[in-house]
Amino acid sequence: MKTIIKAFFTVIKIKPVAVSSIILLKLSQVFVPLLSLTILQKLINSVQYYFEERADIMGITYIILGQIGLTIINNVILKIDQHLSTYVQLNLELEIKAKISNEILDVNYEKIEDHEFYNLIQRTQGDLGSQFLGLVNNVLEISRTIISTDFMKQKGLPSNMKNKGTEMMKGRILFP
């Protein structure tokens, strides 16, 4: 847990605005599955009402356009999130490598010839930014999934779907 908190604050210290934007984008993605399921419910209900001649085709068209719009918005949010993550990762890597280089300048030359010390230096040449940011991204993704699942349970969508099979066999597909 200490490592996660330390990595989180290290990333925030490097680019606070970009990291805050990433957090906000991930939180906005919480509502996409819920909105998508709600739109799908309305679409199914509207199609059923259309066949019962209680709805018009324009209502169905607007619902489909809403779903397409939600998909486009979600894809834009994902691309912005990817761009900001790459931006933060590169800046984080640059900052970490700069700190390591400054520390190496102070090392005694005899120490640099030691093969164990040289191996330690070689380990720092990898993809350091992705190691820090990967940990932070995983925590944010887990949080987003937990929040999204909790919202869906509060809405009653997953548990409510279990008993819909009998209503569907009777010719009814109406959702709450």
C-alpha cells in the first residue's frame, strides 16, 4: 500500500494538471456503461411499443442516435486518456532519469567499475515511467470498475435481469 501511495504522489508531483485530468476522465467513464444500458433499455422498449403501434419510428431513431453519440463520446474520452497517460509517462520517465543521472554524477569512479553497481545502473535504463504510471492506472481502473458496478447495482440492472427470461417468453421484454 505504501508503494501505491508513493507512486501516486510521485506521478502527481511531476504533472499535477495532467494527472488530475486523467482521474476526471476515468471517473467520467464510470457512467458510460450505466448510460449505455439505460439507452438500450429504452431502445428495446421503444421497439416493442413500435410493434404494438404505441411509438413512432422517430423516437427509436433518436435513441439510436443517442447511443451512437455516447459511443463517440466514450471513444474520444479514451483517446484523450491515452494521450494524457503517454504524456505523463514520458515526463515522468524524463524526470526520474534526470534524478538518476544527477545521482550518478556524485558517485565515485571506483564504484562505477563494480559490476554489481553497474547492474543496478542498467536496471534504471528501462521503462521507468510506465512502471509508476501503470500502477496508478491500475488503481484508477479498479476504482472506476468498483464505482461503475456499484452504480449498476443501485440501479438494479444486473440483479434485475435474472427474472426477465420468463417475461420475454410471454412476449414482454419491458425493462423497469
